[in-house]
Amino acid sequence: MAKADKDLIGLGIVVAMIIVIIANGSSVIADFVSSLISDDNPRDKVLSAALLLNVALLLFGWRRYMDLVNEVAQRRHAEEAARTIAQTDPLTGCLNRRTIDNALQSMITAAQSTGHEVVAMMIDLDHFKRSNDVYGHQTGDAVLLEATRRIRSVLPDRSIIARLGGDEFACAAMYDPDHVEAIDRLVLRINEQVARPIIIDSLAIAVTASVGLATTNCLDKNASVNLATTLLHHADLAMYQAKKAGRNGYRWFDASLEAELRYRHELECGIRKGIPAGEFVPFYEKQIDLDSGALIGFEMLARWRNPRRGLISPDIFIPIAEEIGLISDLSESLIRQALIDAAAWDPRLTLSVNISPIQLRDPWFAQRLLKLLHEANFPPHRLDIEITESCLHENIGVVRTLITSLRNQGIRISLDDFGTGYSSFAQLRTLPFDQIKIDRYFVSNLDSNKDSATIIEAISSLGKGLGLPITAEGIETSEVLAELRKYGSFKGQGYLYGQPSDAQSVHAMLANQDLLREPSIDPATSAYPFPQAAAA
Ligand code: C2E
Ligand code: CA
Ligand code: CA
């Protein structure tokens, strides 16, 4: 029953009682009173009883009414509290994820009727998780409260602030479209305020904010989509850009962001489907002995034959495969194909493969690689693993153990892109590499850049000192080749010797040069001895 109805019923009982008493009881009261003061008027017992009953009913009705009033008040209070809890964040008192959309939509509608626009700000605290982990949740809550207070303190009147969860907030305010610069001032103040150290229990906790901004100005107000949701989505995309740009700053949404993210999403899905579908294929780049000009092997370079977009370069898909945790699957499928291709080549030709730092973190990496070699019956001494300097910043102990165990199986290890990382000469001495590859950045402009020449000279003498052969990547012209040869003996690769090409082209080229494996050699009888671990 509605509380208003209950109110009315309670009140009705009391009013009815009063009317009954007034209508019927007035003469009775008079008789009753006169019987009390005069003995001439004997008390009519029935009337007296009726009067007492009336009074009792009146009191009862009144009490019932008061109870109902109280009950209704309590219920109202409870409903109010439940609504507040449902609509707000219990810690900060801000709106929550469920309610921001409606509040924002109302603000957008109100703004439209007054010629204003609305700006939405998505605010994410940087490094909050770290302080939460280090100082505990109680301190984390205090940080959130203080950050909320500071953000609120700079927002204009009638702004919206919602906590969307964790350390993420959404704010919105109306603004005059002729004064967009006011938004930059506002968000700068938010950044400034949040970045001031937050003192809790004499600890100075540093958090900053990354803010994404989007306005209704560029939205189609007549579109049937929910403007509030779209606006928040745009601000969210911009916030991720702010994070990527280095935190403690802000970014405006721009439409190309959305296209970029859609492209990224397409690539992620494409990689997931493309690996089992065999869309990733090995290409091969020649490796040459520069002194003799002889072909000594190939570096395998991954390519993606994307059904929609054609051939995609590894610089685009390798980092994504790393981020989405598929680099090992991808790499293994490529190596498996490459081993089959290379098994048909002249056995003197080597195969180099690039390995991501993420794969090196896998404690089973060596085992998995040996298993692939075993399955393809490919001799380990023909395989060269290229790891980049950046691997050395990870756990150097793990890398050293891995390199040692791979070398014990006969696999060779090259340090790729040398010169771009920061590996010290001391590290180079302690890690048992088989060769160094000079990054193409220093090679390709060797004939025109004095600094490159100095670096190549230094690396060359380092290689001599450590007894390590050196491969120069990125030889594009005969001028560079001639210049390079002045600094010593190198192996080399680059577009001067041809662009990387697919397995069929390489096979045809090797067939032309009589560099395929002797067909008389039966792989079944020419098995290479593999250690037991390989089959694990
Ligand atoms: P990288 O290992 O340094 O490979 C050499 C890159 O230089 C290749 O680019 C190659 O096409 C390019 N290149 C070769 N010669 C020349 C030249 O004369 N001039 C110029 N300007 N460039 C030349 P690509 O194939 O696009 O590969 C880029 C990077 O992607 C590779 O750099 C490697 O780090 C990575 N990558 C390729 N395949 C794989 C893979 O299977 N796994 C992993 N983890 N990374 C891979
Ligand atoms: Ca490489
Ligand atoms: Ca390289």
C-alpha cells in the first residue's frame, strides 16, 4: 500500500473517532459530568461504558495514527538512503557508473536549451595502484577521498562528478562554446591540484592524473545514439592517449583516435584468427660473407598475409602479439614453417630467427625450441637465435642460463640491433654470444655520417677483442659496402643483396644456384642426434 494511503487511513480513523464523539458523545459527556457532580442524576452505566469506549478508541486511533506516521517517515528515510547508495559511490559520495549517464544526458539537454555545450572529462589517477599496494587500502581510500575533494574544489558549480570504480572518475560541466580555452584552464588546475603531494599519517603520497577531454560540440545532436554514452566513450579514448603520452597531462579527443583504436582492435582479432589460419608466413633475407661474397644463410622475417590489408610488416603485428600474449604461438608457428623450408636448403646454409624478450621469460623456451628442431629433424648448429639488447635489461641471470643451455645444444646466439640498447662491454664479455649484429641505423648511412663510422670502428675492434664475428645489417648501396670493408671483416645483409622474399622464391633461387639439399639424402636416415630433453 502507498505510504500516502496509509497516512490518510490513519488520519481518517482519528477524524472519524472525533466526529463520533462530537455527534453522539456530547450529550453523554454532559450527563456523565453532571452525574459526577450531583447525586440527583444517577449514572447511566451503559452510557458511561460507551463514553469510556469512545475515549479508548480515540486514544487507540491516535496511537495507531502516530505509529503509521513514524513508520512512513522511517520507510521514506530508508528509501532515500537506498536511493543514495544506489546512485552514489559510498566512499567519495560522487555519482557512480550507473547514474552518470542519466545525469550527463540531463546536462546535455539543459545545455542545448541555453546554447551551451558540455565537456566530459575522464580522469584516471596515475600510479594509484602502486600506492594502494605499498601503503594499504585504508591509505588508498584516504588518497581517493583527498583527490576527489581537490577535483571537486576546482569544478564549476553544477558540475557532475562520478567515480566509475577504482581510481577512475568522470566529470562533466557546461561551458560557453565561445570560451573553449576555459576548459584547458580547468583541466590544468585539476592536474595541478591532484599532483600536489597528499599527506596521510605524515606520509607524502604522490599521485597524478591523466585526463581525457571530449565535448558535445562535435557530436551530431540529432543522431539517435545516446549522446552521454558517446561523449564518455570519447573522453575515455582521449584519457588512454593521455596515459600513453606520459601521464600527468591531458588530451583532447580527436576522431582519428577512434579510427586508430578500431584498427588496433581489428589487428588484435586478426592475429588471433590468423595464426591458426596460417596467415603468418616466413620471409627470408640473405646473409652474405662480405669477404668472399658467398651466401651463408638467411634471416627469417615474419610477414602477415592479411586477407583484407595485404602484406603487413612485423613492426606492426609483433608488438601487438606481444601485448596480447600470443607472441610464443606466433613465433613457434613461424619457426615450424621456417625449419621445414630450411631443411630443403643446402645444409651449409644457416637459419636465423628473431626471438622476442617475452619468449625468453618462458622457462620452457629452450625445451620448446628443441622440440621444434626435433620434429623437423633440423640440426641445431644450423640455427641462430637473434635476441635484442633489450632482453639484457630483463633478468640477466635467467638470460645467461638460457643462452648457456641453448648453446650447449649447439644453437648459436646473436646479439641483434647492437648499439641501440645499453648493454655494457662487461655484460658482453660475460654473456656467451656467438656473434654481434650492428644495427642498420649505423650501417645504412655509414658513407655520410662520421658518428656512424666511429661507432662501426669501435664495434669492429670490440668484436676482434672478444673474438666475435660481426654482421652488419642494412647494407643498401655498394658505397656503404665499400666503406664498411675498410673497418674489417664482416658478414652482412641488406637490400643491396635483395629484399626479403617468400619461401617459394628462395627455393627457386637456391635451385638456380644449385644450393638445395642433395635429394639423395634421405631425412629418415640422416637424423641428427638429439638430447633426451628435446623430446620432452
Ligand atoms: P630486425 O631483426 O632488425 O630485422 C631487420 C629488418 O631490417 C627487417 O625489417 C628487414 O626487412 C629490414 N632490412 C633489411 N635490410 C635492410 C636495408 O638494407 N635497409 C633497410 N632500411 N631495412 C632493411 P622487417 O622485416 O620489417 O622486421 C622488422 C623487425 O621485426 C625485425 O628487425 C625484428 O626485430 C622483428 N621481427 C621480424 N620477424 C620477427 C619474428 O619472427 N619474431 C620476432 N620476435 N620479431 C620479428
Ligand atoms: Ca634480427
Ligand atoms: Ca636488427
